[in-house]
Amino acid sequence: MSRPSVRFELCDYDWVAERDCVGFVGTTDLGQVEFLITADALAELLNPELDGVDPETALETFVEYETDIHRIALREFVKRLGGEPPILLTSADLDS
């Protein structure tokens, strides 16, 4: 079985206040790739009726859905052919 193009470590994330996102890193054979997932996308994962979440709730939601977020990030990395980091994940990427 082949290895995924991006691998993630659980619990490796932080709040990026200036971008209103949670940042996390994936590792490829060529090095590390930065990812960001918006607070709005995290709010949608938590409850589609929410308009947004505060940083603490965003981090808690990231932990709760981390495996799913990593799967989405891998899919988007492949779909975007890598792209220019950081790779920004938004609400639109959740449905793809």
C-alpha cells in the first residue's frame, strides 16, 4: 500500500489570530506544508447554524474533528496539486 502524499501528527496545531484560523502542518517527502482552517469552517463542522466561533471553541472543535480535517486537508492538497502554502481550508472545502 502506498503512503499518503501528506502525513499529519495528531495534536500539532495552534491558533493563528491574524488569520482567524487554526494552523497545522503536514509532512511530505519534500518537507513540511502549512495548512490553515478558518474559524468559519470549524463553526460549520460543529454546527452549520453557527455564524462563527471564538478561538477557544475553534481549537476544541479542531481537536474533536482533527482526523476529518486531516482527511480534508489531504484531499485538498492533492486536488490543488500542492499549491502555495499555507493551504487555506474554508467552509467550501468541507462539502467537496
